[in-house]
Amino acid sequence: MSNHRDMSFAEAEKAGYVAIGPDGIANVDRLDLFHDRIQKHKKSQLTIVSFTDEGDPIFLDLKFDGQDIHYERDNTWDKFGGNHKGIEATTCSSFNKRPSNEISNRTEYVLSDCSADIGFSFPDREEYLLFFLDEITETEAEDAVIKYVNKPITIISVTKKENQYEVKWELEGTCESGIDYIDIYTGKSTNAVRTMC
């Protein structure tokens, strides 16, 4: 599966890979798409690129053939990977999305029921933690909208709907108002509606 090269976060994002690192996260919606396709027994594949603090990419390739998930980890480009650099692979039968047991507001994506141990993240459970997402709080969503609007607004309500916050606001002293939709994982605006008198 692996045909990777040293790449930047921006290149990984542009290639459509799920990416995480010091520069943020990108294309996280593909995790749920991959999960949904597995639940429906539809062939699919996914590449996750995890960047080290130094910016080196580590590639996690998953290919679902309709029955099994072929998992390959490639840390060839990790300059601080030590003596264990290269490509390792195993086959797993479960890909799960679940809330974390240890940290609230965290969603974990894990592989389990695997044929080989190539460095389990949770050895006691024999699982690989592929990715985790921390949700931003309502207050952080409000702060993001205040920053985007960049005017003296009053927040009317914040409602969580699926993977985003719906933040309703009005501009103080006018009849201008709006609704901004903030991604619960990235804190970025996904859509905005403005109403003027």
C-alpha cells in the first residue's frame, strides 16, 4: 500500500489525507466516512498522516476489502524514529469510533481484533489508537464567532448539532444578526448566515 514520501501538512491536506500535527487537523470528516463504509461492508481506504513535533510525517494506511482491514504503518520519514523505522503491517477486523474512557469530550478511532502486534497503543486491550478528536467547548465556539464577526455582538444561543455548534448572535444597538456554524473539532467556521434590517 505504501507509496509515500516526505511531505508537509499542507501537502497531506491537499492530497485528501486525514492529517494531524502541530499545524492543526484536516479532513477529519473522512474518518466517519470510512467508519460508515465499514459498517455497510463497502470497500474503502483511508490514509492518516500524523506529524511529529518536528514536522515529520508518519503514515497510517487502512484498506477495507469488505471483510478485513489491512493496516500499514510507515514511519520511514520520522527522523527521530530510532532503530524501528520502516513499514509494518497487520490485518484487523474491527474499526471503532467511541468516547474516551479517560478524557471527556474526546472521540477515539481504534483498530482491534488484529492478527499481529506491531506496537499496540493499548497493549492490555490489544488495540491501536489511530486518531483522537477533542471537542471544543461552547465557550470556545462563542469566542470563535466573536473573532470572526469582529464587532460588538451578543450571543443569543449555542446549540450542538451533529459535528458543529450553531451560534446565534445579534449586533448590539442594531438589528443585524447572524448564525454561525462552528466545527466542534477544529473551531473553524463551516457556514454563516447574516441578516440585515
